[in-house]
Amino acid sequence: MERLRALLQQWPGVVVAFSGGVDSTCLLAQAAQVLGAERVVAITASSATLSSHERQQCQQLATQIGVRHIMRHSGEMDNPLFTNNGPDRCYHCKDALFTLCRVVMHELGYDHWQLVYGANQDDLRDRRPGMDAARQHGVRAPLLEAGLGKDDIRRLSRCLGLPTATKPAFACLSSRFPTFTVITKQRLQWVEQAEALLRDEGFSVYRVRYHGAVARVEVGVDELWRLADKALCDRLTHAMRLVGFDQIEFDPIGYRDPTTKKQ
């Protein structure tokens, strides 16, 4: 925490690329505590890849922390290099995000402030094309630079009294599509609506994987027992078919969090 605070103190102000997840929320709250809320701005990219539920949570969290929050449309869905969903999809997403942030910073007269995002030590385990975009845009990752991993960030979040301390990992909706499966607004809406059904049924960890007409449903391993309820599965199957999927498959293994390797 002391390393993180020292990093933040060196800048006149920070703009946080804010998704409302565990990492960016912790970074935003710590920045506001160190620098003062008037020297911190949160920017959220609004697009079809971020569910309306997550957008609402971003607004609520920024209000709770007490910082200015700007939500602006991002253009990754207009870029075929993103929608074609190749292995570098995340690069093009982050490139659009950081480009947007720089535009907003210039409009606000904050070009001398530092743009930061929530990458952490655990992100180094996997290939993260988005980190290349961050380096190219001069975006710093204070959590990573301070040596903090996901468990550290959750502990710090608890110290800061943040509701995201126990929030499950929740990647953007584009992560529900196999590589080279084209991402469209309609397909994203299907996934979003199907996942909303799971949330409304009380599941806390869930993913709906898009496989054409097939929806592959994953729920948290601690919640798998609920799928033994035939009435629940029938209810979800019927509702997801109304969304647009022809076939619903329930994964018997459950969701595997790549940040913890939990099976």
C-alpha cells in the first residue's frame, strides 16, 4: 500500500480508466484518498461490450468514492480488427479506450495529469495484448508497479470499505465469444440478456458462452448444486430461447476463474 501511495503522490492528478471491477475501483478509491477527490477523474467507455448492469454499477461506485465520473461512447465496435475477434482483440479494445481517455483529458485541460489503469501482477501470468496498447499510450499501472496481485487488491479494497472487495471477476462481454467468432451488437445483446436471467435467479458467478445458436452456461463451482433443480434449468432454458438461442447447454464443471485457476 505504501508503494502504491508513493506512486500516486508523484502526479498532480490522475485519470483512471474505470470499468467498475475490483482492480480499477480499488485504484480509483486509493487515488482519491491520496490525492483528494478533486484531483481524480474516472472515465468509463460505454459500448455494447459493457452490460447496462455494469454501467450502472460504475456510476454508483464513482458516486460512493466521490470523484467525477465521465461515461463516453467508445468506438471499438466500429473497428473490424476488434469485431473480427482475432487473438489481438483486447489490444484494439484497450487502444480505443485509451484513445478516448486522451481525448477527454485534452478537453478537460488535464493533459499534464497521468492516465492510469488497473492492471496488476497477476495479469503477467497470461498474454495480455491490452498491455501493449497501454505502453503505446503512456498509461501507467500503479497496482502492478507497486507489486500488488489480486489477493492484495481485495485485501486493500476491504480496508477501503469497497463493496467490490468480494466482487467476482467479470470480463467484458466480448470474452464470451470463441476466437474468430465475429462479435456483433445483436450477439452481445443475446449474451447480456441471457446473463441477466442468471443474475435475476440469484447466481453470483456466471458466464454465457456464445456458440452460434448454442448458449453454453457456466456458473460458479460453489453454485453448481443449484443446477440439479430441473424446474430452474427448464425456466432458464425457456427464457434463453426467447432471447434468441436455439439450444442451451449447462456446463457440468462450472466457471473456471483464469486468475485463480480454480476448477
